[in-house]
Amino acid sequence: MNFASIRIITDDIDRLVEFYELVTGMTAERPAPVFAEIVLPSCTLAIGHSKTAPLFGADSVVAASNRTVILEFRVDAVDAEYARLKPLVGDWVQEPTTMPWGNRSMLFRDPDGNLVNLFQPVTEDAVKRFKGRQ
């Protein structure tokens, strides 16, 4: 089994696609006006318009209501990403901080309020833990 993607449902797909293109530096593929994918080497970030929600079952998903999942992206240099994104992100939760498990991490919210973590393994143990992973 391979983990394939995370999908965010939103009422404003263009706004969210633009935000994640900015964060990831990748261009989204748009196979339909109500659906986009940002394909990264390790996983795909899918973004669907709330108009697609009924396809998954009545009341199965609600846009902009997540408070339990953190989207995490491993980067080469958290502090450099912070400098790049600081003027562009409107809702910062945590400036770059080294966590007890050895990752340097920063947290912010996307335009729908979803929590995003950009992190970099910095301690010897953390670097070993991620060695060989995409």
C-alpha cells in the first residue's frame, strides 16, 4: 500500500490552489475546474471544490472546518522558508522552533484555516529517522 494524497475541500479552490502553489513552489494540475493536484515526490496534495462534496456522500465533508489534521512538508531550510513566506502568510501559529523530537518547525494556517507545518530534521537522531524517506 502507498499513501497517495491528502485532499482538502474548499469553497474557493482558486484561492487555495494559489496559496499552495506559493508554499510548495509547484504548479497545480487542473484536470477539472473543481479539482486540482499539486504533485510532490512523496505525496500529492489534492484540492477539491465543495461542489464535489456530494460525490463522497451527504454531509461527509465540510469546507474550512478542519481542526485535527496538520499538513506537513519537509523542507531543506525552515528558516529560509520562514523568511520567504513571512510577508505572504496571514496567520502564523508558530515561528521556527526546534521541537523535542529534533525537527525545526514552523506552523501557519492556510486561507481556510487548515494548519500547515514546514519542518526540517536538525538533530542527529531526526536526520537518521528521515534518511531514505522521500
